[in-house]
Amino acid sequence: MPEARTPAQIEADIVRRRDQLAETLDEIGVRLHPKTIVGDAKAKVASTVDQTAGRAFVAVNRVVTDVKDGLRHEDGSPRVERIVPVALLAVGLVGLLVVSARRKR
């Protein structure tokens, strides 16, 4: 059978539990404070944006590198047979955009 506790032990237990409860309530108050909630939401959004921007940068960088590699020989010299058609296509698209913009006016 467990030993009987003294009134001083019981009182010390009550004080300890009261302090723990006060700590817990303070922590809940901080977590539920509007500024904390807004700050957490901002941090989460910023993290998501950073991750998305990072992934987009990597993807774009990969595409640009692939295009550059396709327009050069292995020794680094330009592949004229590929550059000329791409340049002509770009000039044609710009020309179409200019004609389209003039017709709208």
C-alpha cells in the first residue's frame, strides 16, 4: 500500500500542476494570437513560393541549356543549319505580331 502523503507534499503537487497549467495556457494563448497565426501563414506562403520559384528556375534553366546545346556543336561552334531556321521563325512571329497590332488599330 502506498505511503500516505503529507499536506506539504499535496500542496507542492498542486503548486507544480498550477504552474504547468499556467505555462500550457500561456503557450496556447501565444499560438492562437492573431499575429502568430498571420506570421505562420506568411512563413508558409513564403516557403511555398520559394520552393515553386526554385523549381521553375531549375526547369527553365534546363530548357535553356537544352536549347543552347542543340544550337551548338560539341566543340562549341554554332550550328548554322539549326540557328538560321530558328531565327527565321522568330522574325516571322515578330512580323505577324506587328501586322496583327496594326490591323487592330
